Amino acid sequence: IEPYGLATITVANVPYIYVANTGSNTVTVINCLTGALTTINVGAKPYYVSVVGSKVYVSNSLTNDVSIIDAVTKTVVATAPVGVYPRSLTAFGSNLYVVNYGDENYGGGNSLSVIDTTTNQNIKTIYLPITASGPRGLTKTQNNTLFVSNFHSDDVTVINPVDNTVLVPSIPVGKGPRGILA
């Protein structure tokens, strides 16, 4: 119900698509060869999906965490807490970066959570500049920088994932950027 983000992974020469279903708090796994479906329960309101090695990461916006799925067994093996209302996620090296959109009533956003994919632990929070507002999209460029699209401030922030610092606080773009692709 209400499919949103998706990612692909191949396990034992079989391609799969993992689809986050925001309306049912599940991920549907589609076997691309047979069409067989598997449903995995995750946290509340899953949005985005990312693959690192043999693990699939799903951001759960209402439980403020990331479900970590073993792609071989198709089971949730860990849950990592992150900031408020997590959205996009992308990998750099052994870390997974998660955008925390936040909530105007509770705060907790305008940041990135960094998950160590070897331990599945949240190891750091990177706070975006005060001028950045409503981060939603996240991508890694070929020159190993991260770009974050900020929906409310109509700009993009550039992050150095090597030392987890802000390189460029604001690059003005069009109104309400959501996704971003490098």
C-alpha cells in the first residue's frame, strides 16, 4: 500500500526489487525472475530504500529509525535510531547517511545521521547550517561529496563525508527541491 522508494539487489544471481510501502509499514520484495513476492514488516511509514553489500536499509519516518534487512534471509536483523522523520539515504564507504527532515513541532531535523554499516549503529549526527530547512533528498557525487536538497530553504547543502563537515552551506536552487541525483 502506497509504494514509495525502491532499490535493487542481486542475491545468488537472482535480481530483487525492494519497495517501501508507506501505508502498510512493510517492504515488498519482488523476485524479478519469478515475480514471487515477500512481505517484510518494518517501522512506521517507510519511505526510502538503499542497498549496502548484502543489506537493505529502509528509513522509517514515524518511528525515527532505519530497518536493516539481510537480503539473503529477507529478515530485519537490526534497527538503528536516527533523527526525526528520516527520509533519503545513501552510502559512502562503510557509512550510510540518512537525511532527518524533522518536524516543526518537535525539531530533531535539519541533520544527517551516520550509520556504520559494519556495526549497524548510529555513530554521528551532522547538523546542517541554520539556514538549511527541510532536508529531503541526498546523493553522492563522483567526486565523493554529498549533496542534500533542502525543501523549505530552496537550496542544496554540500557535505564532505570523509570528515563529515559542511563544505558549502547553501547553493540556491528552484522552489521546494525534494529529490536530487548526481
